[in-house]
Amino acid sequence: MGLKIDRDVHRFREIVRGRIRDNLRKYITHGEMIGRKGKDLVSIPVPSLDVPHFKYGKNKGGVGQGDGEVGDPIGKGDDGDGAGQAGNEPGRHILEVDVPLEELAAMMGDELELPKIEPKGDANISQYKNRYDSIRSTGPESLRHFRRTYVKALRRQIASGIYNPKNPIIVPVREDTRYRSWTSIPQPEANAAIIYIMDVSGSMTDDQKEIVRTEAFWIDTWLRSQYKGVERRYVIHDAGAKEVDENTFYHTRESGGTRISSAYKVAQQILEKEFPISEWNIYCFQFSDGDNWGEDNRTCMKMLENTLIPACNLFCYGQVESPYGSGEYMKSLVNQFGKNHETLILSHIEDKDAIYDSIKQFLGKGK
């Protein structure tokens, strides 16, 4: 009986996973998962599943029994149009399913046909760190554990009856000696660092920030599946820039002009202070509506060309369509670097439905 239940549970889980895969593009586009994220799991609302079942009761006839004509309704003749009196029966509910982020990343990789990332430099090489976490009976004298050795000698003398509490002399012999021992733990030399940059000037609407939030969630999900550790940093800017925490990044609304170079300066400082490029795989994702103070564009191009782009595995710029009309920043990038740059990836995000293709543009090179 237990094996049958296990098979049924496994089958049900496969049905649920299949439903999630079938609707993954909808989730990617509209971000139903955002806000349901735990440490390692995401709670996903899945439409109720129709599972065939028998209904027991008195047999009052059924299909194929009794008189009838072609076209006659079957049963009570309910037409399901919602008219009638209020009832007291429960309706159909949405099923909340917990899915591991690792499994979710695999689904997304299949859906978007994303290649596995090939980290640059020594990212695949691991160093080993020794952790002293056990005791053994052999080892070098420099690792002798004096307290454990003393206790072992005391127990031996008590058990053999030679211990004299009036003259407590404890003399360890070779068999009493205990040594500290260690376990070698692999420590990856390099992991991934992601820097998100968002324009929060007055022209960026809540809908535009929601697009950024949704896309950032899926970018995180994929990169976490490719690296053992991912560090994230957040930079917001209008005419000035500052580093903030994740909650502030997603909920801040500022006003004023726009100077993108201020954000690039903060990003450079973060890299220099925390993430040396020889040890880290750097990803930078910038989102803006394209408005920038005209003279600042030249400064930005120099900073990208000389510092940020060479430091990054990918530097991705997403220009989110503005209801007030998008700016010219993407055009400046195309003029400076071209449309098919190896490291600089450009994406025009018209609305939420464009998130799907934007993620594929950003992560589709496998860098």
C-alpha cells in the first residue's frame, strides 16, 4: 500500500511540475512568483487540477438509460451561466506549490534555451581550507591535544586501579596521546558578483520598476544555478547615485534629473573595494528609460569603454519604454559600441511581455 501511495504522490508532483512548465512563460512575464520567494524555495500559484474521481450515491439513471431524444440535456440541466441563488459550497481553489529555486532555474534554462555559463579565469578552480573538527590517535606532535590526552590517561589509570586520589600523578603513555584532526573543505576561488543599476528619477514609473524587479528575479535565479555563490549589489541614481539594499532598490521613488555617470562611479568603487576582477565573474545589469543629461553621455561612454565593460563578463543595458517617451541613451551606446558587441548586451523592453525576450538576450551567450 505504501508503494502505491508513493507512486501516486510522485505522479501528482509530475502533473504539477508539468503545469508549471506549461505556464512558465506567463510566470516569467508577469512575475506571479515575486514576493513568494523563501530561502531556497518559491511558492507558485498553480490553477486547480482536474483529477477524475467517482461520485458515490443513489443510482437515478445516467447516460444511456431511459427515454430521451437527441439534444436533450443530461442531468439537472444546469447551464453554468452563474445565474441563480447563492450557494453554500466551496469553490475551486488555487494550489500553492513549493518549487526549489534550482529546479525553477532548470525549467527556465529549458524554456529560454539558455546555454551553460563558462566562467572566466580561475572560476572553476577550488582551493582547500582545513577545518579542525575531530580527534584521532595519530598525528604530529604540534597537533597534540593536551586535554584529551590527559583525560584518556586518567580514564586508563582509573580503569586499571592504579590511580591514587591522594597522590594524583597522571602520566600519559603513547596509547593515551590524542591529536587534532582536520577536514579539507573546497573553497571556490571565484564566484559571481551582480551589480544592478536603476534609474529612479521622476520619469521612471512604478510599472517600469516592476519590470526591473521581475527581470532581476529571473536573472538571479539563473546565475545562482550556475555559480556556488552569488553576491548582489544595488545602485540607484537620478542626478546623483548611491548604493542601497535590495528593499530600497525596489521601492524607492525619486525625482529630479538624470546623470548616469554618477551610478557608474559608484559601481566602479564597489568593484575596486569588494570584487577584484581577477577573482570574480562580474555581471552588471543597468535599467533606465534612456533619458540622460546630454553632456554626460560622453563621460559615460569613456567610463564604459575604459573600466566597466573590460571588467565584466557581461554588461547588460535594458532600456524600459517610458510612457513619456524614451531617451537617446541606447542610441549613444549603439553609436559607440555597435549592436553586436561581445560583452555589452542591449535590450529594448517595451512592456512586461518583453521581459521574456530581454532575459534571453542578456543570458543567451553563456558568458
